[in-house]
Amino acid sequence: MKKHARYEVIERGTGSGVIADEVIRLTSRRGRKIYPEPLRLVTVETEDGGQLQFLTNQMRLAAATIGKIYKDRWQIESFFKMLKQNLRIKSFVGTSANAVWTQIWTAMIAMLVLKYLQMKARFGWSFSNLIYFLRMNLFVYRDLWEWLHQPFTEPPPGPGFMQLDLDWN
């Protein structure tokens, strides 16, 4: 909800794990026009001590349940944002349900492998940097674990290549 939204509190409720649980009605002319019915404003505390407010028309669920639903939804949104930004998935390749599911599962497996590499590496990789540098070094022959732990050292020299001379006589 916007900070300067005008509303009146119709009813106050209490619940465990929430700061406030209020039934409100929007009082501005535009607000009443958009949604004339009563709404529920649930305020919960975050892990870092901040507050989140959720505006919903769901009156049956407990306030703590509404807070948990929105927190879970935010984690899903963050996951798909990470998929789109780091794995560059902007659209689906196919249009069938099977094609979409295959692309989602492939991306999730790739994310899982990359998160595992990030977790196991002794170097403090951020997720986006790890993906970028993996892309840049994809065709470089080097031990993966050694590179993950010490990415900015020179790789050992490989076998030398001999140039063959062609005799044109």
C-alpha cells in the first residue's frame, strides 16, 4: 500500500506473529471508486526488525497466514528474477506445456548446480559474478575446483604445440 493512502479503520484484530491486523475502507474518492469494499491491512515484522504491510481482500485466513503467504510469494518472485537475470531466460522456446516445463526444470537444475558451486568455493563468489566468469572460461581447460578456489591465478602451461613444416619441393 502507498504511504500516503487515505483510509479509515473499521475494525482492529489481533493475531500471533503480527503487529497489526485491521479491516479498513479507502476514503479517497479515487480509492472508493477503484475498490469500494472493505480491505484488510496486515502488518508483520521482518527478520531484520522492519515492517511489511499487506493489503488484501482475504478476510477468512489468519493474519499470520497472510504474512507467510506473501513472504513465500516474494521468494518465488526473487527466484524467477534471478533466473531471468542470470540465466538470460527472457521467453520460452516452445509453446507446449511440455516445452515450458522442460525449460523451467532445466533452468532450475542449472541454478541448483551453480548454487552448489558457489557454496563449495572458498573464493567469495557472488552468484552473478560466478555465472559471468564461468561463461568467460567455459572453453578454457582448467580444473574446475582449483579455478573456483583461486580464479585469478594463471593456469598451468599446457602441452606445447609443434608447428609442422610442409616440404613443397
